Amino acid sequence: MSLLNIMDTRARMVASPAGRMRRIALFAAIAVLPLLVASDYQLRFLAELLIVGVAVLSLDLLVGYGGLVSLGQAAFFGTAAYAAALVAQRLGADVAVMLGVGMATGAVLAALFGIVLMRTINLFFLILSLILGQMVWEVAFHWRDLTGGADGLRGFPALTLHLGVATVPLTSGLALYALAAIVAVLALLAARHFVDAPLGRALIGTRERALRMSALGYSIPRIRMQALIVSGAIAGAAGALYPFVNQYIGPNSVHWTFSAAMIIMLVIGGVGTLYGAFVGAAIYLTIQTYLSSYTDRWQLLVGLIFVLTVLLMPQGVVAGVRAAFARLSRKNGGA
């Protein structure tokens, strides 16, 4: 099975609303466990993992449900990160304001991209998204007075949460992880709601039977534009938190190679599963963070895992594990 066929795999949905809620509750329970055992450094790493997972989740809406493989997703994520960092330097870093700025930035940039992309698909969509994303990178890299150029931006005020009479600083690894976990759960719920809504169903229809959808009176460009804006807003929410985890944002966050890394994470975790975005991000970032301390060839292991996933679990780790449990249950039931 080719990579393009894997990217076009039919979206797999949970059978019932109760089943979906059980899985989301399980995801939330797993997210709580590190609060009991992880160090501050580990919690910061897990916060970054969840933030990147939300960005990959936003890409899954396009790839897994719309068949729209994009190399410009990092532009939504990184531009929102820059916007949040710049606003924080001037107005403070209230978490609600940061999320609002990030989502608005991601949605507006996605709409601008959509003007060019909404009437394209397949290879043309891929190439045009790459070109548009690199245009954003050029601005981030060369507009040194605003973005810091190759050096990026550092030294932001701490995130804060205003609770009426009190202001809570979100500076510790514990606070950042808790915030990232809440945003991840909300993003997952929003993505699931989008997929189950008429717009999400229509997006799947444009991928499966574009001509038939047009004949039925659906506007395919408008459906894709709306999906792109939703995807951009979710990526923007993730990007808004990203600078505050490591107190740094640089041009690599908008480069096409980060978009390519998101695609690798998505394929490893499982295209069209939503949860697979976090599994793929966990595998990729764990290897990048820990194995890179021992060797410069950590990408070789990522490539090997990617190839093995394509060959042995073409629908991704999430679907592969789910299928293995199903086979084990049938075997035990038969016994």
C-alpha cells in the first residue's frame, strides 16, 4: 500500500456516542497520571508533547477526513506562536487572551491560504501549501525587527490565569502540563464534534465522491475552506501555548520540515483516528528528545519506525493495537 493510499484511508469512527465518551474519559485519565510521578522537566516535556499532538490533530482533520495532505500546517501553528509571544511582550500573557490570539491568528491565516488552496486537491494542494508555508517562513526568518530572525524570540512574561480576585501564575511544569492537558481534551472534543457534524460528514463526502457531492448541490470549495479554518484555529490554539513551555519561539516552528514531521507523526499514530495524533507525537518526540542525546542519527530510527508502520500497520499504531486486542478477544471468546 502506498503512502498516498494510507493518507486516503477511510476515516474510522467509534460506533456509539457512549463509546466515544469512554475513550475521551480514558484519554483524560491517562493525562492525569503523570501529575503523580513525573518531575518538572518531564512535565514540561509532556506539555510540549500534548501541544504538538493538538497541532497534529488539526492536520488529521484535513488529511484523515478531507484527503487534503498539507505541508503548510506549521505556518498556522508557528504564526500563532509568534503572535501570542508578541502580544504577551506588550500586554501580558493571560492564558485566555493567548488562546484567543492564537486561534484567531490560525483561523485568519488558514482563510488566506484557503483562497488559494480551496479549489485544488492531491499533489497541487500539497505543493501550493508548501509554497505558502515557505512564504510565511521567509517573513519569520527575515523580518528580524519583529520576529528576531534566525535567533527567534525569548523572554516572555509567564502565563497567568485570572480568577476574578486572584491571578495564578502558570510557570511550573505542573501548571503548564495541566493547561496543555485541558487544551488537548477540549481540542479532541472539538475535533470529534466537527467530524460528527454535518460539515464533517460533508468533508468526508468530498473526499470519497467529489463529483456526486457537486451534483447534489454541495459547494466543495466552501466545505474545504471551512475545514481549513477549523484546522487552522485548532493549530493556532496549540501554537499559542508553545512559546511558554520552553520560553522560546523560532523560525523552525513555521518551516515546512515541521509540517513534514507532523505528517510522519500522523501516519505512525494513525490517519483518521484523532487519538493517533497524540500517539504519533509521543513516539516521535520521545525519540527526538531522549535518543538524540546519544546519537545524531535519531532520525534513522524514526524512519525505520515509519517504514515498519507502513508495512505492518498501514492504518497506524492506534488501529493496529485496536485490531490486535480485537483478535485476542475473539480468540479468548472462542476458547
